[in-house]
Amino acid sequence: MNKLKPRRGKSTFSHPFGITFLKSNKGSLTFTKFVGMPEPFDIRPLKDELPSHFADRVGQIYSQSVTSQHKKDNGQFFTPTGIAHYMSTLVKQTKAKLKILDPGCGTAILSSSLIETLVQQNDSLREIELVAYETDIDILPYTHTVLDYLGRWLKKNKVKFKSHLDTNDFILENKDCFEHSATLFSEPKHAIYDIVISNPPYFKISKEDKRAIVAKSIVWGQPNIYSLFMMVATKLLKVNGDLVFITPRSFASGNYFRAFREAFFQEMEIEQIHLFGSRTDTFDRDEVLQETLILKGKKKQSHSQNYPIIVTHSSGISDINIHTGKIYNASELIDFNSKEKIIHLPTNETEDKVIKLFKSWSGSLHQYEIQISTGPVVSFRAARYLHEQYTDGAVYLLPLYQLINTSKMQFEWPVSKKNKPQYIEMCTETEPLLLHNKNYIFLRRFSAKDDKSRLVATPYFADSSQAEYIGVENHLNYIYRPNGYLDRSEIFGLSALLNSKLFDTYFRTFNGNINVSATELREMPLPPLEDIKQLGTQLMLQSDFSQTTIDDLVNNFFDIEHIFAYE
């Protein structure tokens, strides 16, 4: 599809499909002419068709006209009508006049569905103002067509409608939300919206990106753009305004989103979170493999830690309206007094019981003088010092351990595999990257999304190598006692727990991605250290480190067979 091009000397833009419109200094589009468009764009609403259904059809036509790479570059994943309708039902507003914000609107299916629902729910509704943001120039004619029909549909329903389509970057245009000298947001000049509904773009941005720079108070590392959308939208809401977003669930944990969670919980009370059992069903048209959730919140002037949150769950879209759910107190799902403020999201009774068990434990790695760190060897940076085979020569080679050397309860080295070095030179340049050879637990930092277990822990003992130092690649975390040694019972006990179904179930309640963060594991509650040692001793006596043995041992030791009895 061709990009829009300005006519020389004028502020008018023409599109090859036949729409002519003006672009204001602020980037908003005011359409001045609409003429018949050639196929495949010349699509008209069906008789009595709802605007949301029309928006969905228009969106499918647009999707067929652009490449998958184009959608990926723009972070576009169009919302199916079933999800759009469900998100809309979460909003309850009885005002006669409403102002709605839809950042990253696409073909405006969320706005259309929301407005349809509001009209049906609220007999007193008389006026709606919609502000929609969209930066993809190619999709603008499609969006305008939908908004035009939405306006005509509202006119039939005796509701006044005003829409504003803004092509500026949503984050940068509202950068006054950010206070540069503090870690939180300052109050923007115009918190004017009653409702924000959004399926924001999803993609990572670098810390040098302009949006990351203006949002630096909530950014750490490489942020995902959707969290910036959520925070800006929160600040633009009126007090008691409603926010509904569908996003990845990755913001629930991890260092990258810690500052975001801190700021978000100071502004917003979560009222409901809806989870999906299927990763592929939510955005199946775009073949998105992403764990997503729907979040409904309300902006509050005073901040409480004692309010109800409904957690609902469906397999996918087909059963979204017959979901199961449970009400929790916010403090049951979020430890507001912790540094991380991780959100736990149980999807069934088993996970609910597991969370309660972990909350009953008061131990931690830090309390037991145990630390977890990430392997310091970054392969591509140290490539000139890494070797696949051992050779006698001028260089002194030490063992290098990485993912292929680790599996559950089993360590293997060396492993001969192309492009997987097993040795690292000892020299002045690599000295800062080396670790003393002592007892460790290696823990994989990444897993495949379809792996049966997210946590893969491997006991490692110093007598596995005669070397004084070892190299550990940065796809592994390593657990150790900085001022001493982990004894064998501690290593086997901790490894058994981390590899158990119990710990994997708990981990999945807050981690929705493939990363196993050292920060998250530092926060994880642990049973008493003496229990960990006794568990390790029992496992050593078994001399059987299979998954079945580990799970039976852990479940029997903590008397929790009942938790998994009905799965």
C-alpha cells in the first residue's frame, strides 16, 4: 500500500483511495472529502449492521492489503469482535455526556463496540466525544470509514457524536504526564476522559527511544511500549474514570515493569482481570503466540490496599461469556509492601491453594544468606576467548557452562555441539567473567513457552571439575552462598523444590513469559531452611531424581497431596 504524500506547498494530503483530508499542526486529521473508493476498499455497511461488525470487516480487508511485517512493525494485533464486546461490557457509566479515549485505535472496533454497549445500557446517554490515536498512515482511511458510519448509527439512536482522529504519537503528545525529576508521574494538565479502552501496540523499544526517554520515571532496561500506553492513559482519566486494556501479562512481574507497577498502583484500583487458557486463540488471525489478559480498573483519588479484584478465566474467545471466576482481596494477589509488587493471577482452585501455601512461608534466599545472579559470560562479546574443543597450547582453558549442559537434576559437561563453546580462556580480559569453582545450582533463564516446566534447576558440585575457576554463560542463573558454601543437602533440597510441580505452578501464577528472572526468584517465599535440608537428604537417599519422585517427595514432605488431587 502506498504511503500518503503531501502536495507541494499545501497542508492537504491525498490518498490513492480517493480520500482527501487536512492535517493540522497537532497531527489530527479533519476529513474534507469522501468519494467512492476502488476495490477492495469500497465496502459499505450491511443493512442494520452494528458498527463493531463493520469495523471488524473493514479491519480484515485492511489486514489483507498489508504485509505481516508491516503489522509487526506497527505492533498491530486487531481485536476480535468477541473480545471487543466482552471488554465493552466491563464498563458501567450512567452519565448523559461521555468523553472516550482509544489510543492505538486501528479500525476503531473497540470504540465502536464500547459505544454500542453504552447506548444499550444507558437510556440517558445524549452525547459522546471520542478521541482516537493512530499513527499508521495506511490504516487511516479505513478508520475514518468506520467512524463515519459510527456517527450515522449514533444519529439514528439520537446520540450526538464528535470524533477526533489524532495521528501524533500518543506517548510523546502527552509527555506532560511525566515528571522528569521524580520516579512517579505528575498530574497532566487535562485529565478529561471518562473512559479509556485500548488494545495498544506491543513491541519493545530501546532506552534511547524518545518515548522511553520521556517516560524514564517508569522505564528500566528495554521496556515494552504497551506499559507506557497504560500509564499515560491512567493519567488522562478523570477520577472514577474506567480503564479497560487487553495486553500481554508480562507486566505482572519482572524488573522491566517494576517502576510501572509502582506508579500504576498509586493511581489505579484493579477491578477485574480476565485470563485466557489458550495463547493462540486470542489473536488467532494474526497468529500471535502471546499470553494476554484483559484488565479493568478504576482511577481513585485515595489509594487503598483493601479492595476486591475479580479474577475470571476462559479457554479462549468461544467461552469468554461463560467464564469462571473468583473474588480476591487485592492484598491476596499483590504484596503492596514489597519492592516488586508482583501480581499473582490464579486461574483455578489448585493455583489458589498453592499461592496460599507460599504465603504461609516466611523464608527467602536472602534470609538464608543465599544469592542468585546471572552468568557473566556473554558469548558474542567474549567470542574470541571461547573454544568448542580442548586443545593443548599457549592458552589456558577453563570449563564454560551453558544451557546445553543443564537439565532437571542432571549436569553434563562437556557436550559436543557446533557453535556451543565448552571452554573459555583464562586471561586478563576474561578474569572479571570467571567464577570460583564451588557448589552452585544452575537455573535456566529461558524456557520454551510450551515446555512442561518453566523452572529447570541443575545441581552442580565443585568436584565436577579440577579447575579453580569456571565460566557461566548468561543464559544461566546461578544460586550460591557468597560467604561460604552450599552443602549437598541444601543443593538437593533447593533443586528439588525448584524442579517440582509445586514451584512451577506457583511461578506460572505471576510469570507469563519465557524469562526466569533472578529478581523474581529473590522474592519467592521459601519454607524453613531446615525443611529444605531434610528434603534434600531424603532425595539423596532415594537415588532417583525423576520428576515423579521429586513431586511425590515434595508433596508428601509438605503434606500437600490434596492440592493436586483433582487435576
